[in-house]
Amino acid sequence: MFIARVFQPIRMASASVLQRLNQRTKEAENIISELKGQIENLRQSAAISISKPEEDRLRIENEELKKDIETLKVQLILAEASNGVRQIPLPTKKGREMSGSANDSGKDPEEPKVKVEPKEKPSKGEKKKDQANTSEAEPKAKKGKPEKKAAAPTNENVDVSRLDFRVGKIVKVEKHPDADTLYLEQVDVGEGKTRTVVSGLVKHITLEEMQDKVAVFMCNLKPAKMRGVLSEAMIMCASTPEKVEILNVPKGAAIGDKVFAEGYTGEPDAMLNPKKKVWEAVKPDLRVSKNKVATYKGAALKIEGKGEITSPSLADVAIQ
């Protein structure tokens, strides 16, 4: 009895201690769980702070690459157009919708029915008569001599005189609706009507600078479609990979004035034949001199009695 009374308080004390230990264990587990959560949050925030600058850098590089690709596309179109390669416009949204609706119907368009009338067989007498008429007509045709067509005079020299350079004024300019790097210009070159010109100058020259600009245009390239718009001439520029400038005309130059190289007096072609590659042969020798004068094989490009064609600031560069 005495022993039971002694050990009863000890058992009660042990139970109380165990209860407190269990409670503290749970509290410790909760604290550890919270610490783990905080550590994970810190890791995620650190990863975000590290990756965000990298993401921004990649986004900027991506935008620059898009611009470079668009510029290369324009250069390719210009090169193909000057070589006479036909440009096929992309289908419009309306055209795609019409095409889609036709395909969705699942029916092939009906072909128009043509009624064929049976031919009457000629009689034996008519056959003999036709054969006689044919045999009589053949000798007469052989006796007649074919008329010779007068050959049009041509300039066979492959030099700058084959190119029709004229002074023109941009009377209206706007962005191309389907290409961010192209301008659409309406140009007066002294013909009583304007020509449409497509130029890839958006990255180099502002819209305000283009408006009412008086410049030199090559007017006898074969017209070619560029992104669905027919371009009928080409504006001449001093050019490097980084910078492009429109060539300046001398003071007093009038719309329609002819531009020629001293010493090259041939007549320009009415329209250059892309197969003969005249422009490709002449182009490498068109350059701006160290004195900023536009030249062909060292001979200055000029307007009779008015002065030379020049570059605003670029020197010793190509003209295109």
C-alpha cells in the first residue's frame, strides 16, 4: 500500500513530461516545415531574379533578329525584281476565306456543259472541190515573198548609257501595308502621270524626309511586283550595310531632267531586258567618289548645264 502511494506521483509526473515532450516535438516539426517552405520560396525568388535579365536579353536579341530577317527579305525581293524574277503576292485574308468556304462545301465546281453540234459530212463532189482549191492556193503562197520587218535600232554597248536615269519628285509616300520595311511612293518623272515606286528605305530615312524629295530614279527597269505592288522605277542611293543616303541633284534641276555620265552618249533602252543582265553588268562600276560625286568608271554623273549628282555625306561607297 505504501509502495503504491509512492509510485503514483512518479507515474503522474512521467505522463506530464511525456505530454510536454510530444507537444514540443509537434511544435518543432511545424517550425521545420515552415523553414523548409521559406527556403523553397527563397530558392524560387533567387532563380527568378537570375533568369529575368537573361530573358530580357534574349527578347531584345529576338526583336533584332526579326528586323534583320525582314531587311534581308526586302533585299532579296529587290535583287529578284532587278533580275526579272516574278514576285507572287501572298494570298489575302479574303481570298483564304473564300478558298476555305469552297473547300468546306465538299463539292467540286460543276463544269459548264457544252452542246456539241454534229458536223455534216461533205459529199464526194465537195471533197474534190476543196482539194483542188487547196492545191491551187499553195503555189501562190510560195511565190509571194514575206515582207521584211525593219529592225529597231539598239544600243549593244553594255555601259551606263543603257540606263534611263531621270530627276523625279516624290509627291506622295506611305508605308507598304504588307511590309514594315518598305515605302510606297508616287513619283513624278516628267511624263504627265506619276509612277509607283517601292523602296526598302524605312530603316534609313524617315517618312517626312521622303515626302517631296527630289532625287534620281532609274526609269527603264522592267516593272516588278514587290509584296503585291508593282514597282515602276528605282530610287538611286549611296549605300553601305549600315547607312543609306538618297543621292542629291544639283540646284536648278527640273523634274524629268536626264542624268548621264560624261563620255557615254548612247541612248538608253526603252526597257531593260532582264535576261541580258545589263543592270547587273553596270552596277559594280557605279560608285560615289572620295569627293562625294556619283560616278560611273570614274566619270561623273551629271545634268547638262546644271551640275553633278552627289552624296550628302557618304564617300567611296557603292550606288544602288
